[in-house]
Amino acid sequence: MYIRRLCLAHFRNYELLEIRPSPGLNVLVGENGHGKSNLLEAIYMLATTKSFRATRDTDVIQKGNPDAVAFAEVVFDDGSSCDVEVTVSREDRKSARINGARADRVLDLLGMLNAVFFGALDLRLINGEPSARRRYMDLAIAQTSPKYGRDLAAFRRSLDQRNSVLREMRDNPEYDPGLDVWTDQMTTHGSAVMERRFAFTDELAKLAVKAYAELSGKREKLVVRYEPSLGVEPEPPLPLEKTGGVSSVYLAARVCYDIELARVREIEIRRGTSLIGPHRDDLRLSVDGMEARAFASQGQQRTVVLSLKLAEFEYLEQCVGRSPVMLLDDVMSDLDDDRRSRLLQRVRGKCQTFITCTNLRSFPQEVLSEATVFVVRDGAIETVTS
């Protein structure tokens, strides 16, 4: 899979842009603040429908314009292609087009283009709030399962409605708005979310542990563990014919969810909010038995994040049967020679890669000889080698 053509209109500092990147390595070089990361952001939004840094979708719209558009022509391994497009308007609405036809939902874009982003912002996976780690899980899973994206969206809608009802009940004890209806919807979709998070983390952990061992010279051991707020521990999945065609992991999560919600029902009413569910989950990361957030050195934290990203790459590759696009945002200068070499070794000749940097000194000459180099300056891009 690779992007043959990328077009932007009024996206961040790009008034109008069209580039034809190489199917292999693409290096974007330029001073900070000139638009290198903005290009990666557009690609990532086409893959996930989300920005990796904006708090609001409308932040990507260029000042003075009503909307921003990102478009990519994606070529698959069999030679077929697909046009994908996302538009963000000032009304805080997004829309998507696939091969020129307007999609019913923006989430229909998921799976058309797969991408993995790695940059300095990803240190939030270690030292940030649990929401950053939940977001990491959600965006990775959604790229392989559009159903997960729909379940997650439905869970969030029912969670918001349930919280609204809980606030009404807190302020008016006589109010009876049918809390059980929203509770049932929340647990139905929430249990499906937890089921997929369990499966994802199980596979991710194996890949990340292997990557970390290679990057650290097998001196330390990484542990990646999904921690649902319910405290449920999944048993080995049972054959579907023994569970009526429903996943045993889903059933276990649903039963535990119902029990825990009944236990805290009165507390939730007093506080006016839902206290248990996927919105309170976390991803626990530890090195040699010590929590990475509290005890890992800066070098160890970078290695953990890089291991997670390499594992995410392999996970997507295994799930969709093709290599995702790799987006590396100014990471070459942050890695030592050994980790830089291992990272380049992983992506060279294997996938389309975009790397941003302020200079080319971190790149071996043999790598640059294979790359297409673009100079980025004030929202304009010029190809200097190809």
C-alpha cells in the first residue's frame, strides 16, 4: 500500500498542495514551523479520521477559509487504487468521500488507508493520562475493524446520554428518565469495545516485547497489559458453538460490567457520572517489573514507545495483509545511532515511509540514495531528489 498522490486545500499552512511521493522512503526536510508535520497530520487523518495533535477538528482549517480538504490516491499491493478524501468545515463537521462518492459516515474511511505515526508527542503514552493510551488502542484497532469504530462511537453516545440522566437524577431524586435503557446500550457496546481491546493487547504485547528485546539488546523485559476498569480477567476464548455464537470474552465482560454497575449505582447517582467502563480503562507498561511512567529513564521510555509503534505496524500488517504507511515525525535526532539504525532497517524497502527532519545529517548516505527528498518551506514543497 502506498500513496501515489496527495492533495491538500486550506489545510493548516497549505493553501493548495499536490505532491507525488515515492512508494518507498520520503524525507521532508525544512526548518521547524514550515509545515512538515502538517503533511503527516493530513495523511494520518485520512487513515484514522483523527488528528494526532489537534484538540478540535477545526484546528486544521487554514485561517480565513471555511473548510480544509485532504485527498489521497492510494495504491494497493495488487495494483488497484482508491481515492479517499476528508473535509473538515467550520461548522465542526467532517465528511468523507471514497472514489468520489460521499460516504454515509466518516468512519467508512477506516481501513482504506492504514498508517502508523511516531513522534515526540507519543511520549504521552508513557507519561500522559490514561486517555492517551486508550486513544492509542482505539485508533490502532479501528484501522483494522470498522465495526470497532462503530461500537466505540455508539458506546460514547450512550455514555453521554447516561451521564446526562445521572445528573438529572442527582439534582432531582423524583426524576425517573429510564436509566436502565441507556445502561443496557452502554454495556452492550462497551463490552464489545473491551472484547476487542483484550484481543488487540494480547497480540500487541507479543510483538512489542519482541521489539523491545531487540532494541535493548535483551537486557530488559517489557510487559504490556490491558487494565479494564472492571477488573475482569479474560479466560481463554471458548468455541463459538459453545457460547451460542457469542464470544466468551464478550460474555464475561458483559456479566462483570452488569455486576459492577449494580454495585456502584447509588454512588453514580450521587456523583452524576458513570464510574465504570471502557472510558476508564488503561494500558499498563512496565520494564523489569517497574512501572515505566514512574521509574523508566528517558531512554527507556523512548524505547518503549518505539517498541509499541513497531508492534502496531506489525499488528496492522498482519490484520489487513499489507504494510501500512509509516509516518516518522522528527524522530531521527531523538534516537541514538543503534535505535536509529534498527528503525531504518525495519522500514527500508518494506513500506512507504515519510520522515520529517530539520537536516539530513542523521541519515546514512546509502539511505539517502534510496530516498526522495522534499524541501518544505512556508507551506510549499519542492522535490530535490527522486
